Amino acid sequence: MRSALANPLSYGDVVVLPVPLAEPVGELDVRGLVVEVRRSGTWVPAVRDVSFRVGRGERVALIGESGSGKSLTAMAIARLLPDGARIADGAVHLDGVDLTRADEATLRAIRGRRIGYIFQNPMASMDPLVRVGIQAEEALLAHGLGDATARRERVVQLLERVGIRDAATRARDFPHQFSGGMRQRAMIAAALAASPSLLIADEPTTALDVTVQARVLDLVRELSTESGLSVLMITHDLAVASQLADRLVVMYAGRVLETVDVKIAVGRPHHPYTQALLQLVPDMRSPAALPEPIPGAAVPPWQAGDGCPFASRCRFAVPECRETPYTMRDVGAGHGSACIRELAARVPEAVR
Amino acid sequence: MSGLVVDAVSVEYVRRGASITALDEVSLTVAEGEIVALVGESGSGKSTLARAVAGLVETAAGTILFDGVAIPTRGRKPVAMVFQDPLGSLDPRLTVAAAITEILRVHRLRPRAGERARTAELLELVGLPPEVAGVRPRYLSGGQQQRVAIARALASEPRILLLDEALSALDASVRAQMLRLIMELRSRLGIGALFIGHDLALVRQLADRVAVLQLGRLVEVSSAEEFFLSPQHPYSRELLAAVPVLRRT
């Protein structure tokens, strides 16, 4: 037993809760994850052999376009896959516990408590008939944390923390009385209520106005820096990822193509797909240079074959790219890439 | 004046008996061949303005003219809207060709014999292969669906497209393709656009002028160059400061 005072995840003067915690440091280790989806009656792979780590207090962005498998990966980690999707192989260890093999009771003990989850659409994930404050308390109640007064105080303080003014009063509002940005911030408060050690945020700011987006990103960054909260953020937006993440896991057609420090990703990425994503970020300084679209269309994971899934659209592809079975290799310290070609062989064109 | 002229337009909604001003005396012009971006946060009235121009919401005051003539509330209009969700605006039972032909027939734009050729022409214009003509929209990718929505909008031969978050739901790569498509339509057809989007980086690439709406009022209208380099209104500066940029440090 540890007291909440010793809990590295307590937020400043937030109400102390009698919280028993085994070492919840929020270390996530995803190994060889395979997620299958049902299509016309057969199971086909949508996430293929995905491996990455999120260290304690680290902020990792899972980045990719629609159909890359990034959201399925996130849902599989929290065992929140919808009907028609299943984990077919691999392991997901959170602080040493393999979630893929955990029973429902263990998962209940972990969800909300160890893992906070923020969904993209705050309206769809809130109950319109329940007051915002009560919904934000849910994780505390479910895990038997604190009495009614302590729970309420904790939630009000968190709502204040996420920038809801007059939080004690606003906690009594129903979701429709909140603006979209406020709802998303209330969802963040709810996800953080029980001091999870890992926050999974699936496109947390996509539906928000830029001004609110900037505030939400600041907030998540602050919380993670202050309290050692680990963050796995799912996004299609490289600019947003660069604002928040330390490291990127770049996904395409169900595969990880590059795992890379964000500073290297925006400067000298290894995989041509990461380079292509980088070239799609519009340059605010000059309107003349239109972002360069990637030729062709994305291949569904189940049609991508065993070689590099990006080969069909890659301007550096050689026949070996399709023939060599997919594998990640080290191309630098903590830098993995699935591209079999040497960066030097492509660099004269690759550099922007 | 030629082109689209929105003059002192107000729109009011009644909610729980109280009247809410969604647009407050907004004046704006879009010339043919010009792309004007309308920016502002949710609830600022961007979509309401586009809908008012398209005749989808009633105005409480002001006039909306195209080439000096009021835009008809029914029938063929000189403006056409494209929405964020292409599937929501396409009939799932109709093939791509049928969805486009529908517009040609409603407005009697082509004799029956000419429908097929015109449909093919419109598909080519938006960069779709002829094979998609016989396909239902749900079997197309998001980008292709949005191209169909644009082809359908172009079928009525509008002079101004009203693009209401039309690129917002698309992946970056598809968005880059659509950006090029809009520029190309402008140069090939001389068509203008009122572009509504919350992505200011996209606005930077696309717009000739930028109009900033805040709580139903226009607070700034400037050339894109001025808006991005020396925004005048504090709210414009706040919007620009919040744009997530690629952190290269």
C-alpha cells in the first residue's frame, strides 16, 4: 500500500485519496500485436506485427492516415476493440501485466485506474442525461476511491485544472450545456480522475478549434511533465504530434514503418513514408509551395503483402522492397525503420 | 457589382423563445475566380453564412446578390455547396453517374442524349476514372467520395462553390490532392469559392482573401498576405498563434 501523497501522479493540492497502488509507472510494451477485422465473413489482418514501447512519463504519438490501424492498435491496447475486431496475436504489457491475456476483472481494475482513455468524439462518449461532474467521477466510483465529498472535490479541482471556469457550478451542467472544447476538456478530467499512469488519447483535438486545441495540448504536456504521466496519442497530424510527442510511431497499412525521436522525424526521417508525411505539412510561411500529394491510394493492410506496404507508392522503391519480408531494423540510437534502402542512396532527393 | 455580394446580412435563430443572432450585419464579396476563406471558431457563424448564401437558412436582414440579382431560393443557383461529409450528402442507392445525372435532369441542363457525355466530362474534371460512374458511393474512398460531391456540385454549373469544411475530414495526402483540384477548377472554369475551414495552414495555400468571423460578426477582411503576415484584429492574431506548426527544434 502506498498513500496517495507518495503517488507521483497526484496533482498539486488535489484531494488526497486512499489509493492502493502497485508500481503504476505506466510503462507500455506492445510486442508483435496482430489485430484482425471481419470482412465478408473472414478475418483479415488490419494491424500487423506492431511493436513499440512507451516509457514512464514518455509521450509517444502513433501517427498515420485513415486505415493505417492506429486507432485499432490503441483500442486493442485497452481491450476496447469493437465487435468485428479481435486480437489475433502478440502481447501488450502494462507495468508487466499482459493485457491481452487479462480477464475481465483485471481489465476492469485497470481501465480508468491505470489507463485513462480519451475518445475522439466527446459528445458520443458522454451520457447526455448525466451531469458532467458525475460522469467525471465515474472512474473514482468504479474503483472505490474516496467518499462522495472527496470525489466531488477531486473532480471540481480537475475541471478547474483543465480550464473550466467556475468548475463547482459547471460540474452540475449536462453535456449539452458545454461547448465542444469544454466537453473534450471534461473528458480529459474524467480520464485523469483516478490518476492513471498511462493516458491514451485518440485524436483528442481533431474536432476542436485551433485555439482550444492549443490549450488541450498544453494541458496534456504539463500534466505529463508534472506527474510522469505516460501518453500515447493517436493522430494523423504531424504538426500536432510534433507539439506534444517525444517520439513518433509511424504506421501505414497496419504496419509500423518507423519509430523515431520527434526531432529526427521532422529533420531527417529515415522511411520515405515519414518523409512524404513531412512534405504534406503545409508551409505557413510561403503559400507558393503546395504540399506534395503521395501518388496513388493507400493499400488496405490485408492486401499489402509481405514486403514494404508503402512500396507501391514510394518513389525510391526497388524490386527488393516488395520481395524482402517486412522487418524493422535499427538505423540509429532508438531509431527503427522498415525501409531496406540506405538513407544515403535516397538522400539527394529526399532532403527538402 | 459582379460576383457574389453579401450585404449587411443578419441571421437569427430562435432558441427557447429567445432570439439569438447568428450573423450580425455581415458584408462580404466573392468575385468569380476568387477564393475567399472564412475562418473563425465553432459557433462563429461560418456555416450559417454559407447556408444563407445557398438559401438554406432565412436571413433576417440584408441582401445576397449574384451579378446584381438575388439568388433564387429554388431552382438552379449560381452557387453550390460541398459539405464535410460526402456520404451524408450522397444518396447511398444512387450510382455516381445517377447522382450526377439527377442534377442535370432537375435543372434540364442537357438533353437525355447528352447526359452520359456530360457526366463523363464532370468525372474527368474532378480527376475520377470513368469506371467509378457505375459504382455506389460507399465503395469509394473518402477522397473519391468528396470528388463525387464536387462533381455533383459542378453539375449545376455554379460560378461560386461554397466549400463548408469540405476538406476537413480528409487525410493529409488526399487533402493535398483536393487542394490542387480546387486550384485547377479555378483556372479551368474561372470558378470562385467561399472556403470554410478551421485549418489555417490550408487557408494559407488556397485563399486570395481571408474573412474572420467572431461570434457572428466580421472582425477582419484582408488579403491572405496581410492576414498571415500582419493580422489586424486581436482575434485574428489569437487564431494564428494557435495554429500547430511543425516544431523543428
